[in-house]
Amino acid sequence: MPPTAEDRLRDILEAIVEIEALLAGYNLDLFTADKTRRMATERYLEVICEAARRLTDDIKKDAPEIDWQRMVDFGNHLRHAYHATDVGIVWDIVQDHLPPLKSFVERCIRASH
């Protein structure tokens, strides 16, 4: 059976929580110097972007503040132009864009119960 919207939302939430745990106490300099954490973070971002890509427009319309297309585009970048990924951009996404996404996903999951 294919994943449901709630499955996708839970995948996004789980990946965000994993990134938060990986980067607790980190700053940009530490993140830049730690290739293993950078690669793990990029992989979790791929999961987030792919799961978000598969959410319905009906779900996405409830969060117009999230740039869904940019998220999908970044996932494509991570998969196909991984060699040109800017660490600063990854860090900014983690710091600035994941918190509102996490809040939205948590609201959606709560509302589905």
C-alpha cells in the first residue's frame, strides 16, 4: 500500500527531529568542518523534500508561508548537483526554514487525530 499523507508528514517530522539531534550544539563552523554530519543532514533534507513533493496541494495550501516549489527544487539539487551544494545554504535551511515546516507538520498530524 502506498504511503498516506500522514505517513509523508511523519517522515518529514522524523527527519527534522533527526537533524535537530545531529546538530544540537553546532554552529556553522562546526557544521562545515564535520563532513559526516553535513552528509547526514543533506540526506535527511532529501527525505523531507521528497516527502513534501508528494503531499497534496490541498495540504500545502494551508501553509502558504512555506515555499513548497523551492523545497522540491532543493531536493532535486541535492540529488543531482550534490557536488555543488553550498554548506551555508544547507545551514540556513536548517536554521530558518525547518522550524516553521516542523510546526506546520505537527499541526497537520494533530489535526488528523
